[in-house]
Amino acid sequence: MHVFPATLVVGLLAFSLSGCSSLPDREQVWSRSSEFFSQSAEVLKAQRKRLANFAGSLVTSKDDEARDEEVSALFAQPYIDPLTRYLEERSDDDRFAAQLARVAEERGRRCEEVADTYADRAATLDNLQRMRRGYLYSCPTEVQRFAARVDSGKNTDAKVSRPGSNEKTAQAAKREAQIKNPTTSPVSSASNDQPDTEMEDALSRRQHSDCYLLFTIRNNTQALEACEPLAAAGDAKAQHHMAQLALMGNDTAAAADWARQSAGQKYAPGQLTLGQILQNGQGVAKDPIRAHGLLKSAADQGLAEAAYYTGLSFQNGTGVSANAANAKTYLEQAASSGHIPAYFALAELHESSAPERARYWLDQAARNGSARAQYLLGESYAKGTHGEIDHEAAYVWYSLALLNGHDPAKAGIERQEQLLTSSQLANARSRVEDGINGRWD
């Protein structure tokens, strides 16, 4: 269920706190549009500040509440591995960005506590094995550091009388290098100068997870550091992230290069990024034909954003012959994932041939919180451009658009109010409140 943004809810609360605890008659203070809009920006700003914390609790969606409850449950239990599994399972889902940042911070704190605990313990193989069993999955860097202490202690003991100490010193040096650069292969404390594949896997898994996580939570500086060695080693997702980070930094040549490498592995987001780069000519010559092929390939793998751009290519004849049926197919594919720009594109596609469908797609975008769609839907009902005129519905959608920050809706509300009876107006305002709370007819 969708819940509208804080600006919308706070706007309505502001009017409620100015003396409107129930639906008023037409003669009452906020029944007049001119008075409804006359409250100054300064007053609204002050009310928003005063109500921010209260309103914030109202606009949290059910999904966000469920995510926060899940995180609270994770924090309530004492183990680290469930936090790591949470991070790995959701590391590339930006809907969880806020929760991911919190869980990553908590995981880091718990790993630091583990490191502090073992810092006070003897650097023995028994303690190392105990630490590995309990914490290698979630805290491989901390385990690796303790292993370096163990190796260092072994080397100190061996220096005076035993041959082979040079080999052990080299082993400790390699382990220290591994701590500084996790892409090098670790060596095992259990055997002389043999690769520690278990440690290697744990460090690699952590580095991949960190790259994806940092990109998702938009910690770009650290994401760049974590992703670059993975991308250079051929990881397609890391290459895509590097391309996006390069675009953010306006390094279009590097972006095109990384995107080309990612797309070359048929990685759908990499194909999408390269397709957009080729369409726009960012750091490369424009190539709309190749761009369309890449976008379509990514769309056929189920990527909603790519389906949207593929639909536009078919709609506009960019890099391919215009084809309304194909445009509709790909745009509907994108819309099925809640892609709001696809709703607008479908409304435009049906504007002339099936205006009632155009209204339907505007309605979908409006219910998903688009202020522009809410305004256009108000216009549609007010003017009858996509079906029957409905002044009450027009008032509702204009009001939601205004409360969602779309100021041009003010004039529409004033016009519709003059056309509604008192009972219609009261019903319309009740529907506005329902819309704010995600309750639709």
C-alpha cells in the first residue's frame, strides 16, 4: 500500500492544526480555496518543522515498518552471522538502503568487539582455530589479523635455533600483505606456505559484499575503493558499479570502458548502462542501433528500467523501426514493476487511440505518489479529456497534487470547489484524507 510523502501529510496536518479537527461546512475557514491557499510559506515552514517528527511516523510505509522490525530482531539476537547473511541477501536492493547501512554499522561494531576480545588472548593456534570457527564468515579481516599475530609469534620462537625460519618469516610477510590487499591469496597457519582457501573464500565474499553494499547505500568513495579491484579482476557487477561511479564523477570515458566490459559479460545492468551511454553519446560516438540492441537484451532478462527504455525506442523509432505494439509490450513490462515513468509513457501511448487507458495509467502513477500524475489526473476529470467529467474526483486529485508540492493545482481546486455542493465537498475531502493514507476506492 502506498503512503504519500511527508510534504503531503504535513501540509494536511498544518491545515488541521489551524482549527480543523473535522470536516467543515462550506462556510468554515478552510472551505474557501482562497483562504486555503493564503497561509504563508513561513507559517507552513514553521509548522513543518514542528510536525516533522510526528509526521515522519505517519508517512513510514508498512514495508519500511516491516524492514525496521526485521532489523530490530537482528539486533536483539547476539550473533553476527545473521547480520552478514542479511547484508549479502539484500546488498544490491536500494529499497533496503537505510536498513543496510544500520546493519553494516552494527556488524562492524560486533566484529570490532571480537577483535578486541582476541587482542587480549594469547596468539596460539588453538585460539586462532576457535576464532576461525566462530567468526571467519562475518569477520574475516579480524581473523586474518589474529592469524598474523600467531605467525609472528611462531617466527619469534623459531628464530634462534630452528632452520626454516626464513620461510616462516616470508609466510608472515605474505599474511601481512594479504591484510593490506585482500585480492592476494592468503597462506594458512596450519601448513607451511600453503594457500588458505577457506580464508581466501571468506575474504573474497566479504569484499564482493562490501562493494555491492557500499554502492547501494551510496557511499561512493568507499564503493570505488572496494569495487575497483573486483572490476579489474572481471566481476561484471563491480564493473557496472564502476561505470556508474565514473558517470557520477563525469568521467565518461572510464564509464564507457567499464560499462563495455560489464555488458560484454551479458550482465543486464551493464547492458543498460552501456545502452544509455551509446544513446546519449557520453564519452563515445552515438550509436542508437547498438544501444537499442543492448537495452532490449537487458529488458529480456527482466530489468524494468531497460524495458522502459526499450519501449521508448520502439515508441519513438530510435535505433529501430517504430512499433506501437512492441512499445506497449515493453512499457507494460516496466510498469508491472511499478516503474512510474513507464506509466506516463503508456498514458501518452494511449492518448489518442484509447483515452480511457491513458486515464488508467495516469491513475496508476498518481496512486504511486507522482504529484505530476495527480495534477494531470485532476485535469483529466475536470475537462473530461479521457472520459467522463467528475468534479469531485478532479478536486481530490488536484488537492493531493497540491499537498504533494505541485502548486499549479491551486487554481484547479478553486474551480472545482465552486462546482461542488457542500456534501460533495465534504465527501471529496474525506477522499483526500483516504488518499493520503493509501486508502483508495
